[in-house]
Amino acid sequence: MSASAGSTTSKRPAGEPTLRVMPMPSDVNYNGDVFGGWIMAQVDIAGGVHAARRAGGRVATVAVNSFVFKMPVLVGDVVSFYTKLVRTGTTSVTIEVEVFAERLIHEPEKTSLIKVTDATLTYVAIAQDRRPRQLPPSNEPA
Ligand SMILES: CC(C)(COP(=O)(O)OP(=O)(O)OC[C@H]1O[C@@H](n2cnc3c(N)ncnc32)[C@H](O)[C@@H]1OP(=O)(O)O)[C@@H](O)C(=O)NCCC(=O)NCCS
């Protein structure tokens, strides 16, 4: 499947638009596509922002539960990271991160988004001593 074909969607992603960024030429691998590690770092940041908001402060990433690279990301894509809270425990928060690319430079005539990555990560609320702390009550309606 070509980089521009496939998993396009006209639907808006379900989660919150937490992060939007454009990869630069320094972010590519020898194939000319954006490094998986670059995408993983941005996913961790986006999930961490959502988790820290729910945790009311500092969090640490404890686990990457799943991570699927569905389509390549190209330099010049506008890459958006949508986050959704999927589970809370006593000290932990699990966040789903869906990543969509807009081919603004390569295919400016297309307005569709391409789903490029899907991931789920768990974060732990931590105190100053870096040990787990209990989550505060949620402000969301039950
Ligand atoms: C995060 C950390 C403080 C947790 O400490 P810990 O002693 O392992 O904590 P616990 O065993 O009490 O588990 C804390 C929570 O994490 C969850 N957890 C632990 N391991 C997990 C795993 N592999 N997957 C999913 N959740 C996990 C536990 O279920 C628990 O959740 P709950 O309180 O909601 O039930 C510690 O593991 C740590 O410092 N890890 C390094 C973090 C780091 O450097 N991350 C990268 C940069 S941010």
C-alpha cells in the first residue's frame, strides 16, 4: 500500500486534540519516513499531558500496553494526537492515543485525515518522592 493510500477517514477522532506537530527532516529514518521513535515520543507526551491533567500533577509512564504503526508519517505531515481516558485505578491512569496525519504538503487538495498510529499507555500519579500517590477525585460527571 502506498504512503498516501489506505486508512483515510472523514470522521473526526473521538478523543481530545491534545498535541499537534509537524515532523522535520531531522526526524526521518533512512527510508525517508518519520522515525517510529519520534512518533512514540510524541505519543508519550500527549498521553502524559492528559494523564497529568487527570492526576492533578506529576505522572510517570509505567507501561506501553499497545502500540501499532498503521501507516507511515511523512515530513511535512501535520500530525495530531488525540487522547482519551480509558481507565483509572487507585494511582494509575490509562490513556488511548490516536494519531492522525494531514498531508498538507504532499496532498494539499485532500482534506481527509489518515490514521497512522494507535496506542495505549499507563501512567502513575507520583508524589515529590517519585512514589505512587492516590488519584484525586474526578471532576467529570459520573
Ligand atoms: C511508576 C512507578 C513509580 C510505579 O511504582 P511501583 O512501585 O511499580 O508501583 P505499583 O506496583 O504500586 O503500581 C502502581 C500502579 O501502576 C500500575 N502498574 C504497574 N505496572 C504496570 C504495568 N506493567 N502495566 C500497567 N499498569 C501497571 C499498578 O497496577 C498500579 O495501578 P493502581 O494503583 O491504579 O492499581 C515506578 O515503577 C517507576 O518509577 N518506574 C519508572 C518510571 C519512568 O521512569 N518512566 C519513564 C519516564 S516518565
